[in-house]
Amino acid sequence: MNEAYRPYTLVAELTYRCPLRCVYCSNPLDYGRHDRELDTATWQRVFREAEDLGVVQLNLTGGEPLVRDDLEALVEEARRLDLYTNLITSGIPLRRERLARFRALGLDNVQISIQDTAAPASDRIAGLRSFDRKLEIASWVKELGFPLTLNTVLHRENLDRVEEIVALAERLGADRLELANAQYVGWALSNRAALLPTREQLDRARAVAGDARQRLRGRMEVLFVTPDYYAEFPKACMDGWGRRFIVISPDGLVLPCHAAHTLPGLHFDSVRERPLEEIWRDSPGFSAFRGLDWMPEPCRSCDRRELDFGGCRCQAFLLTGNAAATDPVCRLSPDHGLIEKAREAATETQPTPFIYRSAPAREIRSERWGGLGEERRSLPPSTK
């Protein structure tokens, strides 16, 4: 196999179902149409095929992976294959005894999302009363001996509280804190006017995060991810299209990134129909933007072409209507004016209401979730 295109990480999107309605969620806007989830045996086969390909890390994510009743069986198979397995969760549907089972079965790491530093603001972003519950679950993670990763998606409404977010992570004993600014695809793009921060906010937050990284070195890893809209050059999305990551959607599509199937004109194969190795090697969807030959100018002759690989294909499409365009966040892109216009609007726009997805009734009535249906109906009026 060409080592330039060897996968190291499998992102298993087990479901799009989720009790939260985070206003920056990257799940599809039409997620309700994607309800034919892979069964247990198929996911276990996929894990085996991924390990044969050279994958060493497995991210169990969603949606909310905890709504899968077979999560124990999936963790057990991952351990048998010696895959480093990370559970990426809101934590909300979890019970302590189930988390203890995951520990006994060999789960390696737990990542919990925290939307803000106090319940009113955090619950407003999540679209559900959830903050206090998340703190309780984070304490369980540490009590049971897991490494704890906290992830806070940053945006206009919480970027001024990075110092408080770091302090909260310290109190919870987090081993890693991910301060990742929102990526404006999915629901975040729909809410961009309410979420995109100003440059001044970003500069202050970056400085605070930098100080915390130095102070906590050796105790807690602090990662700060700059939003694309304020970068001079784009990031290599997923380390380059089809180079290191495999994403599998809940219904089985094999993708180079979580939103690739929203791009028109591309065909992506399903693990229901073809082995993973064949899909990785010669799927038309993976081949479309793999390598450098597809690149237009200015990417084709740019010295950075093997660093950022033209940036994010989904972002290029969402902003320009052309998935093969240079990512507009690049200052050399002929479409960079779209980014400048959005940044200018961020300095002028007054707070706007959030757009929340509506969950199917089946998502909020499960007894396993401890009556979250009642919690949903009791949200403060500002979150509806």
C-alpha cells in the first residue's frame, strides 16, 4: 500500500441520535433521514478490516454513541484488536455502572463536551439542561481511572471565558483540554452570525490559552485551535483528504471527512457492499481530492500545497458552490473576500437567535436517558 495514504484513525459515527441540540453541531442538517444504522456485527467486521489496514486508533462518536445498546460489544471487540479506543460523548445518557463496565472491557479514554462554565450559558448552547450532569460524569471518569479529555467548542458567546474554562478543567482533573473554535459547517454555518467571534476576542483568548499551556505543562495538555476564518492559510482538513483518517457514517458510508457526503457529484461506497480495504484504495469519492493533481491555481503552484492540501473541501463548497475551489480562508484564494465580509459582519452584528434542530420524539423518550424528555420541555424560553 502507498504509505502516503495509510489510515491511522477510524472515526466511527455510530449514530446521529443525540439528546443535545448544540448550535454548532456538525451532524447533517437532514440527519433525520439517516436512520438506518449499521448493526453490531457489521461494526465489528469494520473494526477488524480497519485494523488490517493499519488503523491504530478508534474514535467512537456520533451523535451520542451511548444511545447504542451494543456499545459494550463494540468496545470489547476494539480491545481484542488492540485499538486505542476513545469514547467521545456528551455523557448525558450515562450511568456510573455502565462507565465501569466500559473500563473493565478495556476502553482507553473518555472525552466529554462542556459548552461553557455555568449552567445557564452551557445549557443554552446545548439546547438541554445538562451542565451539572456533565460535571458529575466527568468526576466518574476520573474516579474510575480513565484519562479525561474535556472539549469546549469556542465561539462568540464563550470565547471571553477561556480562563474560567481552563480553571474548570483543572478542578475536574482533566488530562487534556481541547479549546476548539467552531468549524462553520453543518449547524454552525446556519448559526454563523451568532457564533463567529471578533478578532479581538480571538487574540485575547489565544493569549490566555497560551499562558495556561505553559503553566500546566506536564499536568494538563491545553490545545487551542484557531478558527479557519481568522487564519492566514487553511488547515489540512483531516490531515489531507483520504490520507490518514477514515470516517464511517451511521448508515455505513465510508468518507474522508464527516461532511464529505454532502458534496454533490461524489460517490461514496458503503461497508454494507464492499470491504473497507477496497473502498480506501479505489473509491471514487476518496480519489476525487486525494493528492495534488485535482488542485486549481493558486494551490497547484503554492509552496504550501503539501501542507494544507488546498484546505477544506466542504468549506470550499459551502462558501463558493465549488468543492474543487481553493478554500476561501486562504488569503491567496480569489474568493477570500467572502471570509473578509463574514469577519466584518462579526464586528457589527448584534446577537441573533440560535437555530436549533428538532429531535424526533424517539430521541427524548428512552427510559435509559433518565427522563430527558421532561428536561427538554423545561428549557428556559431563551433556548427554544
